[in-house]
Amino acid sequence: MSIAEDQVPGVQAAPTETRGFVFNHTMLRAKDPEVSLSFYTRVFGMRLLRKLDFPEMQFTLYFLARVDDADAIPEDDGERTAYIFSQKGVLELTHNWGSEENPELSYHDGNAEPQGFGHICFSVPDLAAAEQWFDANDVKFKKRSDQGKMKNVIFVKDPDGYWIEVVQPSLSKGLGRDSGAAASPSA
């Protein structure tokens, strides 16, 4: 049974004017880019697609994505930037210069009060193997697959404390009750 969009309050038909819109990226702040880049490239297999420095504003942007066909990534800087902004599922890490030198600085993960942003999510082909991989790489867990009321869902933390949900699509078939509600690690 599919979701009857016309029966969910607030849902409206997509206007034709939005045809071609793509959800491109999510931005997270990275206190120490070397640590965060190592985490996302080593642990999640993401590729650094582009690094953009903004000296006048003292920050750097790092664009990462899971890319299976490296040959599709343009060599030309301008073409590469346009390529990045046409993709789906890009992670932008923003580093404010000097933040790595401030021992008092920590970013709000969105899950502590006041709540806001919650998490990003990766799907994996084998949840048990991913859990073992995270253990082997000393990744911090918020919730393991066998914990809580919602089984077969993992939450780990990145170096800045942001939560990352990890799911195996074939194990997700029984989640929820067709309510459209998002997963929560406390469930």
C-alpha cells in the first residue's frame, strides 16, 4: 500500500515549476578538517570532490560524495564545481579557520536541547558487516543495531558529534506503520 499523499495534512502536489529541482547537499561544520576528512573518506568511502577556500571570510568548504565512476568527475575546476552542484547526496564540510585550535569549541549536534537538525543517513548492503567495520575503526556508537525498540538501525557519531544513521534497505521493510515518520534512535 502506498502513501495516499492527499490524505496526509500539509502534503501538496509538486508544482510543475519545481521539475528538475535536486536535493543536492547537506552542510556540517567541521572543527578539524583533517580529522573529519579522514573519517568520511576512510570510514564511509566518500571522495573529496572539491575544496574551495574563502580567505576573505576565513573558511574552507569541502565537498564529498560516494562516487562509483571517478571518470565522470570533470578535471576542470569550474566544470567540477558545476558537476558537484548537479549531484545528489553530497556532504559539504565547512571549516571555519582556527576552530581546530579552540579547545572550548564544540558544535551543537542538533539532538541536544534545543533540538533541531537530527542526522544524516547512509544505506549499506550489509548492516552487520558495517557494524564490524565501525568497531574495527573505533567509530563511536550512539545506538547499535540490536539496541532500543527499533532494531536493524545503527547510529554512529562523526568526529564533531553529528549523528549518522546507518541502515540496510532490505532490513528496513518493517519500520513504522506507514505513518511516514522518520526514524529516531530513542525508539
